[in-house]
Amino acid sequence: MTGSLTVIGLGPGNPDQTTPEARAAIEAASDFFGYGPYLDRLELAPDQTCHASDNREELSRARAALEMAASGRSVAVVSGGDAGVFAMAAAICEAIEQDPISGREIDFRVVPGITAMLAVAARAGAPLGHDFCTVSLSDNLKPWDVIEARLRAAAGAGFVLAFYNPISRARPWQLGRAFEILREILPEATPVIFGRAVGRADEHMAVATLGEARPDQADMATCIIVGSAETRVIERKGRAPLVYSPRSTGRPAI
């Protein structure tokens, strides 16, 4: 009997931001694989089983989930945010490619979720209102010189930048270096948004200029959005400022 494997994005942390499609997929699954804190967010029935693993064991988790699905179970792999953005959907696809026999026979689908970048942008206003790109600052799976090249190219092309995995105990210097690179290209007045744990009880939002931005304003629960040279800040008395990127660049078409 061939089972199923569904990769589910749970959203950034607020239960209201878990989609109805994701809730239905959770109800339909028998077994759940994921990083412990993500599994802790689930409200499961007594006959549903969790299989927790460390956040750095993505490929082994994917293989275990595939093996169980191939045995006929209805398996779900959960991720915070969107499972397709620096998360488990890619790891599952990689495991399927490496195991073409059992991996390609199961019923496989990905259920999207609200990713941290979108939650932070919504809190701030509309910083992603024009062209943007997303970069993970983790060099666990790609060399740092590749990250630097991408930062320079994206900032030079006028993209708003969203940073995932900005800093950790094992990688304390990368965010500071990223800011140094961007200061070579962008005006120091460029807005930088720090959105930590958006939608959860410990949410914290802060807006700084690129010239003022510091690495110690972020941790691994923070998603950072760096504006383009055209991103604007609207100050509001007694309220948080609005940050937005105009829909038009203001330059004539070529």
C-alpha cells in the first residue's frame, strides 16, 4: 500500500495565520515529522503521532518521513512559515530525487503557508511593494563568497532584500558583514526593518537606518528587510512608522 506525504507550512507562529488548507492537511495525517518547537504548535488527536528531530537534521528527517509514507502511512512534515522557503519542501524533493523507487510512488504535495518575510512586511507597511529578493545569510549549505556576491548584485540592481537566518551563535559575524557590504552600495538612510517572532507573544518590531543598524538587534527568530534606495518611511505621531517601497521607480522606461 502506498501512503502519502504532505509538507505543511504552519505560518509564522500566530494560529490565526495557519491557513484552512494547512489545518485540513493536519487533520488528515497520521504521523508528523518536524523540528520540536514546530511540532509543539500542533493540536493533535490521540491517534496522531509526532516524530521530533533537531533543526539541523533536515535530510535525515525527510528520508524517515518518506520511508514511513512508503509503508502506507499518511505522513506530514511541518515547517514554520512557508515550507518552500528555506525549509522542508526542498529537503523532501532532494530525498525523493535520491530515492527514485519508493520516493516517486507516494502521493506528495506541498501546502503553502505565510512566510516570515510577508508577516514582517505586513506589520511594517508595504516594504515589498516593488521588486524584492530573499537571501539566507547561513553559509551552512553555500559558501559565504556566494552570499556576498548575491548581496552586491541584488542591492546594486535596486532590489529590496529580505534576510533569513541572519545570525546565530555559530555565525555571529555574517550579519555585520552583510551590513558593511550594503553600506558600500546603498544610502545610509535606507530603512532596515527588524521583525522578531511576528505574530507570537514575544513579537518585537524595530525600524532603523542602514547607517544605524546593528547585528545585536537580531537573532535567529528575526527576519530582516532592507529597503532599496527608493524605500520610504512615513512618520506618524504616536504610532509606529510606515515603511513602503513605491510601486514605480520614478525613472522613465527604456
